[in-house]
Amino acid sequence: MKIILNTTRHLLKLLPFAIFFLFSTFLQAQPGLPERGITVLPTQAINFGVFCVGGPGTIEVDYQGNVNVTGGVVSINTITVTPAIFEIKLCQGRTITLDYDYSVFLDGSNGGQLELIIGATERGISGDVFPSENNCNFITPLRVGGKLVVPANAVPGVYTGSFPMSFTQE
């Protein structure tokens, strides 16, 4: 009986070390969190199609590709009208804050400028927050519309430019 009692004492002395070893092994075996990187690719430019100007007005393409004109602007070819599309890839279902300037100016091939008012998007307006998918391989699309402000003295030509957008992960 004395031998069993001594063995029990030695086991009780070793028990804290065994628990510590198991606990530290468990902590080391935890998988790392997925990357926090965000990738945004522009895949389609916004295009207002062909239009003519009989007076001041606007031509708008919403994020679904629908066209609306006001004033002296007449849309001639809506086949080529498209919203801008971005593809966002972000892991762990985090949220994204979207920020962009209210407007930018587009330069004409024959001179002149047109103001492009940016937005809205299918995920809201500048400053809005939206979730991404929880799958690191899933792409969250973002469609962006805009409105061209066309003055009566607009110079005919092809107008090009770009607009900055910031995507911040939370």
C-alpha cells in the first residue's frame, strides 16, 4: 500500500505539468486567421452610349444600366450603355466602406469638359458600409452608375476620364 501512495504523490506532482503541456500544445495547434487583403478589379467602364445635345440637360445611367435623359439631351444608342462594374474579393465576411468623390470632369477629344456625377451604386452611396461574402474565393460585384451634366454649348466628341473609389475593409 505504501508503494501506491508514493505513486499517487508523484502523479499529483506531475499533473500540473501535464495540464500545462496539453494546454500549450492546444494553443499552438490553432489555425491562423485568413488574410485580410482586399482586391478590387474594375471589369467594366461606365458608358453613356451615343447622345445628341439640343440644349442643356443630363444623361444618367443607373447601376442597373437604365438610361434617363433630361432637358435637351437625346439618347440615340442605348445598346452600348453600361454601368461601371468592380469585382471585390475579401476574406472572412468583413464589411467594406465605400468612398468616392461627388463628381469629376471628363475631357473631350475635341476640347470641352463634361461633369460626371458619380453614383449611386447597388450597395449605396459614398460612405455606406456593406458586407462581403464569408468565402475567400467569392467575388462581390459592385455596379456603379452616374450622371453626365451636359451644357448647351457642349463640344461634340468622345469624352473620357476616370473616377477614384476607395474600398476600406473593417
